[in-house]
Amino acid sequence: MELLIVTLASLLAGFVDSIVGGGGLILVPALFAVFPTTHPATLFGVNKGASVWGTAVATVQYASRVQMRWSALLPAAGAGFAGSLAGAWLVTLISGGFLRKALPFVLLAVLAYTLVKKDLGRTHAPRFSGAAETLAACCIGLVLGFYDGFFGPGTGSFLVFLFVRWLGYDFLNASASAKLLNTATNLAALLLFAYKGHVWWHFALSMALANIVGSLLGARLALKHGSGFVRLVFIVVVSALILKTGFDAFLK
């Protein structure tokens, strides 16, 4: 029964995550609910063991239909990998709990900005090119990679928002780019957790298969309906993240 519950949660998480990020909103609480006495690092390791495959498959799906800006995104993925590795190493030493109270307010600011700027992310008009775009993308990758390895909730949504707001991508291209970086950050954290012995592979395998199925469905839906649909899902997911992280920080 435990395996069935977390596998279904992984399926839904992959679906949501492939569109706009936020799959951890579903899968991480499910893991903590099913295994309440397990060390958090182990549950984070299982989460990464499942989600890395879904994000990788979603990246391939997007890359086949969206013109990825590889010259900037590949170095950014490398920066994200390094940042996530550092963050995952640090979380094995100290708790990231102090971020819990700040996170709902950061997400609220992201949501408010997106709602006020109604044209945000509707057109794809990159602001940078060449080295400037690579540098900006690497900054995003490094900072959010560290955050993903150290704490994690909302990483995919933050990536999408920054690609839209800072780099000028539309929501569809931002989601595609975020998937590549999120694959790198998930992989780095997974390798660190695995090295530390914090992954239950017998759970991660079935959860990974379910996550892939969910990711395929979500990415196809996003590609079919375009940036307007991705923007709507982004607003819904960030709203849900605000409620969840606010509850965890102040009411739980």
C-alpha cells in the first residue's frame, strides 16, 4: 500500500512538474506522510530519484518542439549541477528549516508580480544574447541549483519565473529551459544523496516510471496549448505553494 500511494503521487507530481514545476508540492508531502519517522534526507533522496527521470524526459519532449537556446542553457545546467551539489552537501550538515518562514512571502511576491503584469511571458523576446545571456542563465542556474539541493520547494516555478522576468522568454520556452536546469539540479542532489546512502532504490524505481508517464502527459499538454496555458498553470501552482508553505511555516 505504501508503494502504491507514493507511486501515484509521483505520477501526479511528474504531470504538474513537467508543465511549470512544483511537483515537489505533491510528492514530498506524500513521502513525509507515508514515512513520518524516516530521516528527511532519505525522503529527499527518494524524491530526487523519481523526479530526475521525469524532468529529463520532459526536457527531451520540449526540445523536440521548442527552439532551445543551448549555448546559454548548457553552461547554466552545469552551474545548476554544481550549485545543487553544494546545497545537497550542506543540507546533510545543517537544516534548511530557517527558510520555511521566508518562502511563502517570496512566492507571494512572485504571484503578485505575475498577476499585475498580465502580458508577462506571453511573447518570446529574449533580452540578451551571446555571453550576456549565458552569464545571466548561469547565475540563475547556480543560485537556484544551490537552493534546490539545500531546500527545494518551488525550484521549478522560480526557474520559470526568472527565465520569463529576467531573460524575456515566454512561459513555454521558460518551462522548457527550466526543465533542463532542473534535470541537472535533481541529478546532482541525487548523486550526493546516493553517495550518503539516502536513497531507497526499490521505491525510487517504480516512482521514477510513474513520474516519466506523468511528465510525458504534462509536456504534451503544455506544447499543445502553449504559453497561455502554462501561465495559468503557473499561477495555480504558485498559489498552491503559497498555501502549503505558509501552512508548514506558521500553522503546522
